[in-house]
Amino acid sequence: MSDKTAKESLPSCLRVNALLIFVLLGIGVGLALGFGLRKIQPSEEAIMWIGLPGEVYMRLLKMTILPLIVSTIITGTASIDPGSNGRITSISFLFILIANSFGAILGIVMYFIFKPGVGVVSDVSPEETISVTTTKVETSDMFADMIRNLFPDNMITACFQKTQTMTRTTTTKSELNITTVTKSKETTSASGVNILGLIVVSTLFGIAASKLGSLVKPFLDFFSAVSHLVIMALNWIIVTTPVGVASLIASAILKVTNLEAVFNSLGMFVLALSVGIGFYLLVLVPLLYFIVTRNSPLYYIAVSLRAWMTVFSVASSAIGMPELLKVVENKLHVDKRISRYTVPLGVALTRAGSAQFITLSSLFLINLEGIVPNAATIVLVWLLTTVSSLAIPSIPSAGIVTVLIILSSLNINITNIGLLMALEWYDDRIRSTNNANSIVMGAVIADKFCKSHLPPMDSMADGEIREVDVIPEEDFQKSGSTENV
């Protein structure tokens, strides 16, 4: 490539990757602000104002989740026949189950490699234990709630509430000084979008619309228009990502009371989790992409990087769903009829990173109790994690709550589980990023095995998530060429 061509391609490369570059700068600024301002110990009010731009950014993204899920699934499923819908669902669910299971296995492998907690008995007393949750959650309740949420009894309330079972413990003392402890279960509603229920309802409406054809054209036109509106709004919101990223990361670091001591005490655990997540993120999934598509794994990493950074900054694959759709549709060329079903489904169920965190955390905490887990315990932790990953409760620090449930089922002392909360701001981000990585790969897998069974589709313009920084794969593979065509 001539010097003139190289000079011309450099501005083009900077232009098409401008937002990614600014997002990386935002991460750097957030880290610098967080660690730099810790020295002057800002007040809670100052930390609140530092984190406010990030909070506003997250609120804007959350605002679009509900209309985006409903409109994309209805328009996507309505455009294909029910038989193809069943094939896409089966392949997607199978991949999710395998990905979650393998994430749990990788967590066990990282435990044997790094042995976090081995030879160390924690001196944290029960009085010093950090409280994780005030609500007792049991494994059977998790799966019962998942089934209930799959079939919401009210479509309107499903937009802002989900079913959750709580176990209440009541202690009473009689006049004869006899203490009685009673437990009761109560099925109530918790705030939050019932994504599973909305996916089922939207899929049902989409399949019905595909059967009725022209009779429901106004219905489909409405949701197509909603999709256009939401996507246009998202294109505007995403421009503010660098500012939101910097604000969120800086405030998260400032909220940790004793960061240095936490890293010193949990260093090996953090290292094991980071290496495992990095291996899954940068090696295993790109290798799978190469095997399935015969395309460059480096290209997969390059085009996915901005979506990963977005999910890392907000610690939520659901909030990062718009970016995930951009990756799979505009950069990896997944059929939008497939992507707009598999991505929301993946957001609801894919927990490869969380499964790795849960198995590693469980074995780490068992070691802190001075117990060496045997083969039966390790297999049981893997099985419980794989199954539980499909029904992780939608409550704060849900991954830690799942760890608590698994340890309780194994009759393991849980006084040290509060240690995990100290680095939850970091652990949650990297495992969410890995979840998002699996969501993208799930869409690619479904497209590979289902696209040939779909009828030809008209122009992709309708509902397209516009993208200005697409790196054409053929250009990426050309040595030294980054010119956009």
C-alpha cells in the first residue's frame, strides 16, 4: 500500500471508529478520576454529582428497553413462519444452555489453576458479616417464579413488574416463654421489566400476525414505526456514551470504602475471575466464531469491542442491547429476523459470565471455611450453577444471591459471603461483558443454522439500526487497509 493511500486511510479509520475511541477514552478518564479523587475523599454529595451523568445515561437507555424488545420481536417473528420460529428458538436455547454450562466449568478450572482461598481461613466473624439480602430466596422458588414470569397474567403490569416469591420468618414468644418460629411463603410482585414474559407474549403475537397476513397490517405497521422511532432515539443517546462511561466508572470506584485492602485480600480471586473471563471473551468465543463462519476471529473482536465497552460501563447486557443489535446486524450480518429474537432471548437467559463467577465464588468461599471441596461437591456446584443460571432472580447483586442459595443447599457456612460485595462493582461488569459476548455468538450460531430455512427478505432498510462505523470484513482482512467502502 502506497504512502498516499496510507495517509488517506488513517483519517478514514479515525472517522469510522470515532465513537469506539471516545468510549475507550471515557473508560480511561473514569478510572483516572476515580483513583485520583479517592485521595481527597470527596463527600457523598460530590460522589452523587460525579455519578449523575452516568445515571442519566442509564435511565435513557433503560427507557428504550421495553419498546425495543416488544417491537423488534413482534415484527421479527411476524415475518417468518412458525416452523422457522421453532427452529430458531430450539437452537438458541440449546446454545444458551451449553454456554452457561461451559462458563460454570471454566470457573471450576480457574479455581484449580489459581486456588483462591486455599490455605486461608477468614477471620471475619458473624457480627462483621456484610448483609447481602433481607429476603430468603430458595432454589425451588427461583424456578417457580421463572415459570410464572414466562406466562404473565397481565400484559400491562409485565412492563414494570415481575413475580417474585419471598419467604417470611416470624418469631413469637408465648406467655410460657416458649419461642415459636414459623415460615410462610408469599408470591408478590417486584419492580422491574418482566423480559421473559414480554418475549413470550410478543412471540405469540408475532406468530399469530404471520398467520393472519394482511388482516393485521395496521398492527404490524404500528410496531414497525415504534421500532424506527426507538432506534432513531438510540442513535442520539449512544453519542453520549463516553460521558456516561466516565461518570459511572468514576463514581463506582469512589463508593468503595477501602479499595486497596480489598484488592490485597481478594487479589487471587479477582485474578482468577479476570483471567477466566478474559480467556472466554478473547479466545474461546472468537475461536468458535472462526470455526462456525471461517472468518477472522480478530475481526469479531474488533467489531464487538464497542458493545463490550458499553456493557462494561453499565454492568448490564439488557441496557447494552441496542449496541449488541448493531454488532450482530450491521457488522456480523446476522439476519434481523433472527437477531431481533435471539438477542432479547439471550439478554434474558444467557449467563455464561455469571455462571463462571458463581462456581468460582462458591468454591472460594468453601475454602475460606477451611473445607476442601471434594469431587462430589464440585460436580454438585456445577450442576446447581448451570440450572440456576436460567433462573437467576432479578434483584440487586443477583449473582451473589445465587451463590448464597447454592452454599445454603450444600449446608456451607455463609458468614464470609459479604466479602464478595466489596468488589461487586468490578466483578459485575466483567461478568456482564462476558454474558454480552455469548449473546452475540448465540445470534451468529442461530443465523448460521437457521438463515437458509428462512424465505427471502425484502430490503433491510426497515427498522435498520444505522451504523456509521462499520468495518467491512474484507477490508479488515486486507493488510494495512482500513478504508471504509
